[in-house]
Amino acid sequence: MLPRERRNAPGFRARLPGSCWVACAALLLLAPLVHAQSYTTARLADGFDMPVGKPNGDGYYVYRGFSPNGHLGEDWNGKGGGNTDEGDPIYSIAHGVVVYSDDYRAGWGNVVIIRHAYRESNGQIAFIDSLYGHLKVRSVRLGQQVTRGQVIGTMGRGPRNMYSAHLHFEIRKDLRVGMHRSLYPRDFQTYHSPRHFMDQRRQLRFEDRLVRVPVNTFQKTNPNRITAEQIEMPELTSVSETVRPAVPEEVEAVIEEETTAEAAAPEKSKGLFDSFLKRLAAPQ
């Protein structure tokens, strides 16, 4: 330890070991990459209902179910067939907080993701995300608290009406996924089978309390919104005459001779190089 007088002397500069400087530099470089996770509060779920025909899905059926490494959710349709269910209300399956609400475009259109906190049978509090895709209208905003059975949007046909009306519904156990499904395993490590999950938790113990819920756990960037400024292209002008490089007189004479109409006759079969050699061999 240096004496205080020396440490306070003018011009004194502390010297750190080289490893400390390397560590500090690494922290500065990685700082922009660290994703700042934060928290909010939400009511603890007291049960889970179906996302359509609340609470039991009356009047609807699952046209396409969940399959690991395949279809990662359920497609719900109205029993009326066709697009008769377009505009039908979509409900939050439980109390929670909206962690995503946007028009993702691509094959998704309007999407809402709600984060739910619930108590498992072992007493621990767990979290899931429920996703509602292809909505015609989104009725909730990012950060909004929602309750079980609250309308969060209406059934739609996806971007530019590319599908028949239906709800694409997912339940994720991995809170990092968001709209970047390709980055995570497409199986039970990441997803729940929706109806199986809800059927086991239709009624949970009522607890009138708020719990701490993590947010900002996934990227919200949308590659489908990337735009670029218009590129200005220079005007192209046509050239009326062919520009040739300067060549010796002998070569120019051969070019003029071989590009006449007579040179295209069948009997003129020799190439340009042969004609050039013949002219060079001729006496001056």
C-alpha cells in the first residue's frame, strides 16, 4: 500500500494489472449486447379457459393440433365453417400482462402475447406465454394488465387475408421465444400442448394477490419492418456510334474489309487473323 502522501501527490496515476484492463475492455464491448430484463406485476392466475367460446370453447373446434417439431400450436375454427367466425372475440385464457402486441406481418399479421403467472401443484410460481395469432383486430396494448376472459382481439385471416379465418394459439414455457421461434427447440422443452396444459389447470386456488413478473425477456425487433431509402440510379444514355480502341492501320484495314457485306459470303471462310497475316505477308 502506497503512503497517502504519495497517492495524493500531483501527477500520481494508479496502475492496474494488464488482466484488469482486459476485463474492463470486455465489459465495455459487451455492454450494448446485454438485454436489460425488468419486472412488472400481474394477478396470479386462478385458472385457465379456452381462448374462444369462453370458458369451454363452445361453438369451436381444433382444426389442426399441436405436434412437436411440426405445428407448434392449435388452430381454432368456428363450427359454422368457412369465414363465418371472422371477427369473433378472442379471450385471454387467464390473468396476465401483455408482453407483445403488434402487426408482425409476414405470415402472422396481428399478434398478441400475454404472460401469465400461476402456482403449480408443488407450490412454486411458474410462468407461461400465451400467443394469439392472425388477429383481425388487437384490442390490448403492450404492458396492459388483462383478466381471465377479457377480449384481447378478434379472429382474423392473417396478413392480406392469406388464410381462412382461424385463431393460431400457442402456449410457451420458454419466455425468451417471442416472435423468434427459429432460435429455440421446437418441442416440449419450449412449448406446452395447449389444451393438455389448460385441461390440467382449469381451476386453480384463488389468491387475490399480485406477483412479480419478468418482462423484456425476448427481442421485439421485427425484420419484416426493415425499410431502405430509394436508390437513385443514374440516367443511361444511348451511344449512337461504336467506340473502338486505336489500332494499327493494317488491322483497321482488315476490320473494314471483313465487316463489309461481301465478307459475309460463304466463300469468305477465313478468319480475321488469317486475313491479317496474309496482308502482312503481301509485298509493299
